[in-house]
Amino acid sequence: MIKFIETFQNKFIKKEEYDVEIERNKKYEVRWVWYHTILAIELLITNVLLIWILFKI
């Protein structure tokens, strides 16, 4: 009976650690998406400005 309880506790503890890791990965994914979205917008603005300068000359 004690062995069963220890096994159950170990599985529960590992599950909690796994849940924390999943949460950390989701935060990383969200930050990654926002970071690259901002970079894409900056790249678009830069390209528009360069095209505007090209036609201005």
C-alpha cells in the first residue's frame, strides 16, 4: 500500500512539473509571435520609406 501511495505521489509531482513546463513554453511562444510581428511591421515601414525615397529622387 505504501508503494502505491509513493508511486501516485511521484506521478502527481511529475505532472505538476510538466504543467509548469507547458505554461513556460506557451509564454515563450506568445512572446516569440509578438516579437516577430513587431519586426515584420518595422520591416514593412522601412520598405515603404525606401520606396518613397526612391520615387522622390
